Amino acid sequence: MADPALAPSALSAAFTALGAFDPAPLFGLSLFPYLAFLWWAWRCGRFPRLALWGFSATLLFVLVTIGAALVALRVYGQQLADVDPLHGGAEAFLTLSNSLVLLGFWRGPLAKAMNKS
């Protein structure tokens, strides 16, 4: 059985190791499964068109966020989260894309129900 006195220090060491981990490469790698999802979603024909545009607009959010982060770093010398106007502007694109997805899925079943009646 493990010594209870060692558990907090082991947990602390684990959190310290996680804190030193740079997740930036994972963000870049996450683009590939998302692009595969978009390709499949457009090909399968089972998604509402407006929702597909919303999912695609998420890529625009990513591009705007990267650009805003570079401006925040070079112009203000801070990370994006610390420059409210840039951060809010970038997040507006996420709100737009999420709204398109929501409206697409919300309108899709309503439109089909109205066409049947």
C-alpha cells in the first residue's frame, strides 16, 4: 500500500510537470481531425446547410484569433487574453459561427416539418 505521506508530493510533482507542458502543438494537430469532419459533413449531405457554414466559419474564428494573438503580442507585448478589444473581437467570430450552427440545426427540423404539412 502506498504511503499517504508521499501522495501529496507525488500529486504536486504531477501538476508541476503538467504545468510545464506546452500544448501549442496539440492545437495545430487538432486542425486535421476538424478538417476531416468538415469534409465528411459536407459530403454526407445530412447536415443543414446553415450549420455547415457555421462549422466552416469556425476556421475563420481560428484564423482571426491567430492574427489577433500576433497583434497583441507584437503591438501590446501581451497575450491575447490580456488585450480586451482584440480578444472580444476574436471571440465575436466564435459567437457568429456558433450562432450559425445553432440556427442551422434549429431551422432544419422546422423547415422539414413545415414542408411536410
